[in-house]
Amino acid sequence: MEIGVDSFAAIMPEAATVGTLSPTDRLANLLEEIEVADRAGLDVFGIGEHHRPEFLDSAPAIILAAAASRTKSIRLTSAVTVLSAADPVRVFQEFATLDLISKGRAELVVGRGSFGEAYPLFGMRFEDYDALFAEKIELLLKIRESTNVNWSGKFRPALSGQGIYPRPHQDVLPVWIGVGGTPRSFTRAGELGLPLMVAIIGGEFRRFRPLIDLYRQAYARAGHPPQHLRVGVHAMGFVADTADQAKDTFFPGWARMFTDIGRERGWSPVSRAQFEAMCGPGGAFLIGDPATVAKKIVEASEVLGRVDRFTFQMSSASAEYVAMRKSIELLGTEVAPVVRTLLAKQM
């Protein structure tokens, strides 16, 4: 199993009485976090894409390229690229360039995005978000297959054999589909034969098993090689020496972030009781001491029918820089080895 970290480059207040980090300092910290992840032996680091004031990740390929020059082994991916609002030609060019810089460590996770700001920003209608994604994933995969592409669609000017450069270092640039809770998104990923990355940001892991089964069934019906099927999970996660330390560090930023988002979407304010429930045995938060988190990862993989990759969304604790670094180190040096040992015993 692969284990890694996802970041939204969030700018969170350091404390109630202290101002927010400057964007320059936050990005410097983020690049150091990716270096720590690489040294700790983690498999992957992802950068999201948002176009909101509380995040600095509107250009993830640039952040990842900076990280590529400072790391050796860790794979570098988007988490996710909002493909519906982007030009697949430019997305491919950016990540093919990243792949060259990193000597074959680039990946893409593409999706429709969980916020709508990108659509009007780039001249798209949010109401078309699914049709946009269907068309653009088709084009992106054609570009991945061939340098010269003949293609026409509704939302982008046609291509009539133009060459699309550069080509990546890898023979095939990995493309995952990032999904939330829409059944059609799961079946589409299966029909296309692409790896699946499921964002589980609350509730219980077990509630997503029927949706992941839809993906597996669609994948099999489409006749794709079973050995290439891959399922990833993006979840809220944080590790500290003790469970109480982990929860106390992560909760303030999480509560602020989700209360603010909830205010926009008409949700009730979040509570410590809700948070504790999701940190508990049945909840979908991977927050605690190393042994507890490792055990919960293995249990979640069993519940979901085998997971190939877990990525931890730690951005809610981004202001606690020392604790962030420690969490990443613990994830790589203590959690990941235990997970792999426990999984090996099950085989």
C-alpha cells in the first residue's frame, strides 16, 4: 500500500491572537513539508487546486515543480486538478514538464472540483460541470495516447493533428479520477479503466463501499485488466505521539475551515463531539497516535475491499508547522511500516 500526504496550501491562523502566516512563508513551509515526506519514505505528495482566499494552490504544477527539484523519490501529483474548468492541452503540457523535471515522478488526479469558483473565473458555466468533465477527460486521454491529436468537441476549439509537446518522461503519464459521492463518477472511472481516488472527508468509511463496488463492477464490465485496477482514499489525517495531541492540534483549524465552508453551504457549525466521533473507531478521520492510525488504515482497507493508496489531508493543521513536520515524519517512519507489516500478514 502507498501512503502519502495531500495539501491545499491552506493559510490558517496560528492562534486566536496571532495573525495568519504570509503567503511567502506558508509556501516555504509547504516545500519543506514535501522534503520531509520524501526523506521519511512516503510514497506520494499531492497539491490541490482552489481559487479561494484561504488557499494558495491555484497553480499546483508550479508548486510541484519546485518540490521536484528538492526531492528524490516521492511521487508528485495534483489533488485534484479541476479539469472541467481547465484546458486539457495545457494541463498535459504542465504535468509532462513536471514529469521531465522530476524524472518520471509526476501524476494527475483530475476531477470536477468541490468548489465552483474556477468555472466563472475561466469563462465556464458551473451548470455544465459534468459535461465539461466528460469532454475534457476524453481529450486528455487522447493527448496522453498520441502526440498528434484529431479531436472536436463542444467546449474547446477542435484539434486537427497539431503536435502537443513536451511528452513526459514516463511512457504513460498516470491519470487518476478523483471522486466524491456521486455514483456516476465512480462508474465513469471504471468504464475508462482509470485509477480511482475517493475523497472521504467525513462520516464513515463503510458508507463508501457500495460506491467503490460500482467502480469495480464497471471496470470489469468494460474488460479492463484486473491487475491495473487501483483504489485510493483521500482522508482527513494527522499523527502525533498521543491521540490527544493529534486531535488537539488538528481540531481548531478543521473546525474553522468547515464552519466557514458550512456557512456558505447552509450547514450547521461543526462541533468537537462530531470531530471526536469521526476520530473514533467507526469514523473516517485517520487522526491519532501511530499505532492507532496504522490499525485504522488497515481496517479501512478491509472495509472498502482493499485500498492501494491512502493520502492524508493535513492542511487544517498547517499553522502548527513543527507539529506538521512531526506528523509527516511519524506517518512515514512509524505508521507506514506498521501498515505494510500488518497487510503482509494478511496475505
